[in-house]
Amino acid sequence: MVLVIFILYAWFCIQVALNLRCKLPLVVNFLLFMAVEVVLTNKLTISGYNLKLFEINRSIPHFIALILHNDFTVTFVLLAFANIFLATTKTSVRIGITVYAFFLQLLLGMELRWNHVLIYQNWSYLNESLMILLIMLYTLFLGKIFHWMAEREGWSR
């Protein structure tokens, strides 16, 4: 059952990101996807295996759910966040997408815990919130840099 839940979350987040009206150029989205993916994978590895802040459930459905969450759900939430935040100038839209991205990631992190995909040991929701904020800032920073590079180098039409 946990696998089905996280497949639906991944599908929803991918659909939201792909159906945006105002998007950054494809090359920017590709580079941003790769950069965010590297950081998310390293965050999971360092926090879980090296620092032992949480334990990862190694049963096959739970582990696949974690991979779906880490590689698709969170990545596409962050891509949608960066695309909307950087493509609009309206403050209300920027605040709205920031709140959406933050609370959706926090809810999905809680869902991992509730379904015993991750077993927290020295990790808390405060740690999770700070990590989400840092990764959102990282995504925005790289999104701005990649967008600037694409405009300057003529990568986009």
C-alpha cells in the first residue's frame, strides 16, 4: 500500500510541474533537476547512513517508496517552486508557491515517517523544516544562476 501512495504523490507532483504555464527554459530545468537530484541524494546518504539521524526501512516496497519520494516527488516540487518563483514578479504568487512547496515537502516527510519508510532517531520536524528551507534556497539560487547563464549564452530561444 505504501508504494501505491508514493506512486500517486510522484504522479501528482510531476503533473503539476509539467503543466505550468510559465516555465523556465528546458535547459535550465534540466540543469536544475540534475543539481537538485545530487543534493537530495547526498542529503539522504549523509543524514541516514553517515550521521545515523534516521534509519531507512529496507523492505522492498518501503525502499522503492523512498526512492520515488526522493527522486521524483521532492525534485518536481522543487522544480515547480523554482519555475513559478523565478518566472513571475507577483509577490502573492511567490508567497503562495513558497508555502505550497514547504508544506507539501513537510507533509510528505511526515508521510514517510507515518508509513515507517524512515524511522527517526536523532531527527525531528525542526531539522526537517530547516533542511527543506535550505534546499529551497539552494534551488532558487541555482535556478537564478542557470537562468542567467541560459540568457547570457543564448541557450534558450
